[in-house]
Amino acid sequence: MWKPGIWELVIVLVIVLLIFGVGRLSKIGRELGEGIREFRRGLTGEESEGERRAEETE
């Protein structure tokens, strides 16, 4: 089976940067991180910040 080498990975990374741009990639990364955090909180049963705020306003 074919395994990508370092140069293939670099080329793919450069193409992705050209297509999406640095600003958009950082936004996608930030949103992905927030989603993972919320998922972990859901698994542990902790309330999200939005749920806590909703309960405080009621």
C-alpha cells in the first residue's frame, strides 16, 4: 500500500493553504476545537456555557 512521504504531505498542505487561505483555516481549526470541547463536555455531563446562561436568565 502506498504511504505518503514528507514531500507529498508538504505539497498537499501548500495546495490546501492556497485554496482556503490562512485566515479561513484558522477559523476552521478554532471551530473544530470548540466542537471537540463541547463533545467532551457532553460526554462528561457538564453543562455548556450557553446552557448555563439560559438557566440564569430564566
